[in-house]
Amino acid sequence: MGTMAGVVGSRARPLRTRAESLRDAWRSFGTAAKIGWQTESNWTDPLLFFIYSVAKPLAAVAILLVMLAVVSGGNPDPGFRAFVVVGSAMWGLVLGGMAGLAWSLLDDRERYRMLKYLYLSPNALLVLLLGRGAARLAIAVMGALITLGVGVAFLGVGFDLGRVDWLLLVPSLALGFVSIVALGIVLAAICMQTRQESWSYPDAVAGAMFLVVGAVFPLAVLPQAVQVAGLMVPLTWWLEGVRQALVPGSLSSIGGTGSVWAQLTGTIVPGSGAILLGLLVTTVVTTLGALAAYRWSEHRAKERGLLDQTTGS
Amino acid sequence: MKEATPSAARTPSRAAGRYVYRQTASPQEAAQWSRRRIIVTNLRTMIGRAYPRVIGLKREPSWMFFEILLPFLTTSAFVFVYRALQAPQEFIGFVVLGGAMTAFWGNVIWTMGVQLYWEKDQGNLDLYFTTPISMMSVLFGMASGSLVSSCLRAAIVLLVGALVYGVSFAINDWLLLGGVFALTLTALYGFGMILASLFVLWGREAYHLTQALQEPAYFVSGLNFPVAKLGALGAVAISVIPLAVGLDAMRQLAFTGSAATAGVLSPGAEALVLVAMTVIFIGVARVALRKMEWLARHEGRLTLRGG
């Protein structure tokens, strides 16, 4: 009887208030983030972990900078070099954010075989995945900051703290993070339906988006239909916002002579208001779509027994 | 009373036909396999390990979209970087060629190098080691099974890239180009086997380091530009990474006469480097796999999961 009373009187009672639910979700998120961070970081000593965190983004920038140097005969345009460094550094966040959720799901289903137990726990699976993904996003933030630092210190990126447009930067970063996480949710929804080899899917999707978002070259060089597709992706507006906020007046990835933007609006480059509006609208649409896709995927996975299906080949 | 005969005894299966009972005087004698039997068993191992990879492609068709179409778009992004810079047309050819070769690099690294670590995590590695087969057969079977999708991806990147972006190859020596390509693959497989042997001992380090070193490997291999432009770093890469030397030679052979394709060495010399790499890597891999297996057994790491 004492045990029964303990259960009935415990915090585990099924009927919780909204505040209690939120508190529990936050606690679950925190625990998942802590596990995610330990999984990502405690396999080695801090020095090797630091190298691991920055090697990938720095090498990605190096590839592009050598391409620039080779074509320009060793004298690349400083404006274009800054464009590439900022875009490439920020792109690390996209890779980390998009892959985090999908890989957490695949890790828990295929390797640790814990997904079904997580699903059965009282917390929403999505909250746990978001927590696990947050750790990878945090590592990506570190890589992006160091890449930007290297760009400013050694690669001639004209960064002046006094000129930073904070009113553009802060909302751009906030909305950008939301859109990256939303895209990560879409990838998690896809990987819930597919096999173990879908480890490469987040990188593949991010790589394809790399083409249309103006990360390392202006959209104006793309065919018009592809430019229109790019304008529908929140990452395009996010990159433009961050770039124009950090280095005001720098080369625009959206506008420019011959761009779809210039043809549609009659202006050469979008202003801060247009960038934020574009980012807000595309982020809202992407986030709502992502949540709907995830809900459908989770339901289908449960119906078809995919949550504990391991598919190693 | 008539004794019932088991159905298996009446109609022997194919497996029963292969493994005929043979009475021997001792376990040592039973372990004395003929050379033919060893070769046939290892060939069966390769086919058996390649089979799930090939059949998996048929069962999960989403890979066509995610592993062929999307990587082509990634390659296209680098094409447009060169277009934005108004680079000569052969640079776009470099990107297309590099994009095709990444399929093989990914195959070797992810489906061979890291695979023994995955198998350990899934509880299969100890089973492999207790069977009378060579680990090299298992690894080669895995990689050759994945080669189907890699070849398809590389071919599509090359063909579609050439058509869409107007890349025109200028090839004078098809034989040497084919030989360099084949040697690059064999050297890459040897390299992958060495990594696999290292990763038997490692835990999560293997996975994380492989992931972190992908872009640096692409950078020093000169994936999108002639590796000679990296100077001393490129020369070091040529002597260590099969992708670097293979790409440098193939670039020279596929775009003959272009001033931009100047390599670190001549294609013939680079083919010899690849021969040396193949011999050394496969030899080292053979020794390393045995040594690492012994160490892993000695230190009890064969069945250690999640380490």
C-alpha cells in the first residue's frame, strides 16, 4: 500500500499541469544535451577535441581559398575572399545543426539500440532528439567562431566591431538557428524511415543546399529557376543577414546585377528589413512543415515497427 | 517399426553438399585445409559480405536520391564557384573529376575503414574473428559490395557533369588513364584496410577522426584544384594519400595539353607511386590486421562496445 501511495503521490502521475509538463520537457532537454555533449566530446583529450572541432571548417575554407588563389594567380579579390570566409564559417553551423538530430536518431536506433526505450519514456522523443542535437550544434558554433577569427586575423576579412549591425545580426542569428533546427527535424523524420546507411543523408542534403543558398558565391551566377528556389530557403536569407551585419556593405549573395532579386524588386541589393522579412517568412513556413513532417514520420514509424528496426548491411 | 528418415538426410541441401563430413585423426588434421579450399572459402566470404550491400540497394531505393543526385549538386556548387570567378573551362573539369573520385574515397573510408568499428559495436566482430576466414576477404567483400553504388555515382557525376557543364576531356592515353584509375582503387583499398586494422583497437575515436579528417583529406588531395599548387604540402600528400596521387595523374591524363594541369610528377611516375602504394599498403594491412587482432584479443577489446 505504501508503494502504491508513493506512486500516486509522486511526480510521475500522468495528469500534469502545463507548467509541470514544460518543466519536465526542459529537464529532459537538458539531460539529453548533457548526454549528447559527453558522447561528442569525452572520447578524447581536450586538445584533440579542439583540433577535431576546427579541422573540418578550416579545411573547407582552405579548399575555397586555394580555388580563389589558383584562378586569380595569387591575388584574389579581398571582397570575394571575405564573402567566402564568412559564408563557409556559417555553413559549418548548418552541417552541425542538420546532422545532429538525424545522427542522434540513427545512433540510438542502430548502435545503442535505445530508441524504443526513449520513445516509451514519458518525454516527447523530439525533445530528446533536440537535446542531443544541441550538443553537435554547440560544437559547430565553436568551429564557426574560430573560422571567423582565423579569417579576421590572417585572411584579411574586414571586420570592425564598431560597424556591426546588431539590429540585423541578433534576429538573423536567432531565426537562422530556428531554421537550421527545423531542417534538422526534417532530416530526422527522413532517417526514421530509412536504413542505417542514411548516415550520409544529412551531409548530402546540406551539400545540395550549398548550391542554392549563396554560401560561397552570389546567387546571380545561377540559372533563374535555381535562384528562385534559393530565395525560398531560409538559409539564403540567414547567410545574407549575417554577412551584411558582420561586414556591412559587403558583396550581396541575393542581389547584384542580373539577379532575380534585382529583376523582381528593382533594387540591386535587399535592405535589412527585406532580409529579416524574407528570413521570418521562410523560417515560419519551414518550421511548420518540419513539425508536420516529423509528426507524420513518427506515426508511420510506430505503425510499421521502424523504431526498433536495425538495418545494418 | 520403421524408423523415420529426416527430410534433410533424404534431400541434402546445397550447404550440406559443400561441407561433407570427413573423419580425421585429430583437430590439427581437420584444420589442414587445401589451398583450393582456403581460396574458395574466402571467395565465398567476399560474395557473402558483398551480398547484403548490393541487395540493400534494391530494398532501400532512397539512396539513389541521397547518394547520387544530391552529391552531384554539391559538386555543382564548386562548379559555380569557378564560374563566379570566371575560371577557365578546364577548372570546371577538375571539379567534376574530383567530385567523381570522392565516391570512391567515401566508399573506402566509410565502408571499409570504419566498418570493423561498426561491427564491433553491433556485436559481429567477435563472430568474424572466430570463423576460418581472412579479415581481408570480409573487408574486400564489404567494399566491393558498396562499389556498385560508388561506381554509379562516379559515372553519373562524370557524365552529367560533362553534359550539363560542357566539360570536354582531352585524353590521349586511355590505357594509362584506366591503369591509373585501377591502381588508385587498389591503393585506396589497401589504405582502407590499414585504417580498419587501426580502428579495431579504437573506439569512438575512429568514427570521430574519420569524420573530422574528411575535409582536410580533400584539401591536401587537391580535390578541386591541381595539388601542385599546394607546394611542399602537395608533395607530401602525393607520397601518402592515394587519392592525391591518383587525382593528380588522372587530371593530367584527362586534360592533356592544358597548362593548368601541371602535376607534381609525370603521370607515368605517379602510376609507379600508386603501384608502390598498393604493394606497401596491402602488405602493411595484412600484417596490421593480424597484429591488431592479436592485440585486441590480448587486451579484451574485441567485444568492447561503445568505447
